[in-house]
Amino acid sequence: MAALRAVGSTRAGEGRNSGGGGGMAPPSSLRIHAPSREPKARTMAGAGKVNNPRRRGGGGGGGHMPLWRVAVFASVALNVATLALLLHHYAATSPHHHHYAAAAVDWRDRSTASMAPSTGKPAVTPDSVINLDHGDPTMFEAFWRETGDAAEVVIPGWQTMSYFSDVTNVCWFLEPDLDRQVRRLHRIVGNAAADDGYHVLVGTGSTQLFMAALYALSDAAGDGDGDGEPVAVVSTAPYYSSYPAVTDFLRSGLFRWAGDADTFKGDTYIELVCSPNNPDGTIRESVLDSKTGNGKTIHDLAYYWPQYTPITKRADHDIMLFTVSKSTGHAGTRIGWALVKDREIARRMTKFVELNTIGVSKDSQLRAAKVLAAVSDGYERRPEMTSSSPTTSRLFDFGRQKMVERWSMLRAAVAASGIFSLPEETSGFCNFTKETAATNPAFAWLRCDREDVDDCASFLRSHKILTRSGEQFGADPRYVRVSMLDRDDAFEIFVNRLSSLK
């Protein structure tokens, strides 16, 4: 052992003296030695041999083993015996080991489950409460499950870290690929002008862009007005129920909700035109005409897509709002876009989003761009690349087929019940499909005609069907809005339950 210590000291000395020029040796050559209680070994010059004056037996003991060594050997023997007993006990009690292992696996399973993506609302049963209050577009899940990796996107850890996307663009946080895919899809469908004469703006859903447009237009509409009053925001009833809530939520001094456009008196206003309309699916045009030019209009075209209505013309309004929520079904991605003609209005809207959220998630934008590209690819593929079933790769074909089926089921249920009514079905020539098509709105505007029912939402709630009351849309409470976009199982339970009500 003394020899080993001596060799270690020699190597340590060599390590300290190596390098020639005074440099340090690599960390891998360093050794750390415990201090020795014995006198230091002397290294003979040039030979590297150790000269230890002490005898191996230690102190002239005549070959007898010292007591301290006996104690060491006894201690080692005792430790070995103790270790053997412990190993035997461990083997005999192995079920406890399996219990701990199972617990660890269970923890990992629960941890994995907690990290799994959400699937939205839980599965329903025939006795479940069916919630059709919100327009949650889970109907489209079935389509996207069949598209494979066409809409998948992988984002490296280093990507999308900057606030900025294109500093030369008015909307400097808009990802260039989303800009391209938005314009491409509108060109294919023909539902809106999206040429170079329009600025594409991105928002966290179309709701943020609606607020941005109010901010931009209230300033513009108030130019030269001088009265300091908030600009009136109006829409023809029944109007989207969120318009009043969003408009007045922050109690802004720039704008205020003023109700039904049909009853509004004034020349300074912002009119909201939702077409097809939420909640009743009708095609809308603006009803106000400003004589002074202080009246502005926002066109909410979230539902102007072929699965809901015939595309009869290419919209070319000053401000048009769209969203992936209703076009592709990706509500959770939270991406909307606006097509804006005027550069100054576009700049003001961009400023609002900048102050509100300092831009829009790039990760969500990249996913939205990939999704829109997958939709466009389904209609621009060569014939030999197209699946034998067009609905497996063509979103609007899938959506229209589902909506036709659902509206047929709903009308049959209403007829079987006899106490409800729906708006008359309308149709028109669709420039996208090149055929006459019926309107199949994303929501049903359902009326309860039973004489003893004054509140249709409460009546349906008593039968475990949740809808949104007509009162929230500025209409009669005998009406309700019903989402047509839920999963198949929930929708089937709904129509079966509705048909049984008398």
C-alpha cells in the first residue's frame, strides 16, 4: 500500500510538473489523495524505487500479527456477514420491492396522462347533459384524424423565439407563411378578395381583431367630430351575442354598444355585419348609410365557407374578419385574420394587438399555416394524387356532407316533435362547387311554438339540453341558438331527445 501511495505521489508530481511551459494538465489527469499517517515515501533519484525503512511485520514483532490488524479483519468479517443477512432479507421480502416498482410505474403512468393533450368535453351517454351552447367545432376531428401528417408541424426549440416575424410588414408579427396560405386559400375558394390590395393581419382569434377594428375605426370615425362621445357600435338583431359583451367589457371611452342597427338614429357609428349571420345563418348586408362619411362597417365573415353556405360572390369589403375556428375547426389554435384595405386602419389595428398581447403566438401561426396549406392541397392536387374518397382529403366536401346530414336529421326531429320550428331552407349557386347548394348554417335558430313555453332555453334545459337564449341575441326568448358542430355522439343524442319532446 505504501508503494501505491508512493506511485500516486510520483504521478501527482508528474502531473504538476507536466506542460513544460507552465500550463495546467487536463482535468482528467488530476488525482486527489487522502493524507497518509505514515512518513512520506522517498523516491530514489532516477530509479523510481521506494525505500521504506519500516519492516513489513511492523516494529520488529517477530512475525506475530498486531492487534490492530486483528481488529480490522474482525470488522470486515462482521460487515460481510451483515451484508449477507441484508441480502437474504431483501430477497425474502421481494413482494415489497414489486409493490414499490408498481407504484413507480403507476406514478409514471399518471404523469404521462397528466401531460397528454386535452380532448375537450368528456364523452356523453344517453343520460348526459348535452351542451350545445357554444360553437365548439369538434365535428371536424373526424376529418383531421384521417389526414395523417398532412397538418402536422414540428417546431425546433430554437425556432420562433423572437417577437418579430417580418419587420417590413405593417403587421410585423405575422408569419410570412401564414400570410401566403391565407391568400392562397381565399383564391381557391373565391370567398374574399385577398390580392396585394389588402393587408393581412393576424390576431388571437377573430375576437381580438374585432376589438382591434373597433379601436382603429373609433378613432377614424371620430375625426373632426369634436363631441368627445364614444362611437356607437350597432348590429341588426338577432346579432352575435358576444358583440355587446366584448364592446362594453372595458367600458371604453372610444366606443359603446348601441344595440339594433335597424333602430339606430345617427350618422357616426360602427356597424357590425355578420354574414352568414350568427345565430340564424342569413346572408346580411349593411343597413346604415352615413351621409357624412363618419359611419364605418366591419364585416365578420367567419362562416362564409362552402360547408355552411353557397359562395355566391367574392367579398371585397374594407375590413373582413375570418378565423380557423369555423373554417377548419381548430378553435384551440386561437388564430384569426383580417383582410384590411386601408393601410392606416391596418396600422392602428396592429398597434392595438401590439399593446394588447405584444403580437400573436408564432407557434399557433405556424400550425394554422400548415392546416390551411393542407386544406388548399386537397383542392390543388393532381387527379392521380387524389384519394378515391374525396372527403378524406377535402375539408369542405367533408364539412358540407356532414352539415347536410345533420340538418336533415334536425328537420326530421323537429317535424316528429311538432312543437318547434326552424327558418326556411334557402339555396343558391355556389361558385366554388359549381352547383346549386342549400345553406346549412353552423347554428340552428330554433323556436319553441308550444303555447305554455315562454323561455325555450329553460324548457330545453329541463330536458338536459343546453342552448343559448334568444334574449342574448337581442331577440325573443322563445328562440334559442343550437350549435350544429359538436361530435356525432352528442348530436345524435340531441336530435333523438328533441324528437321525443311534445
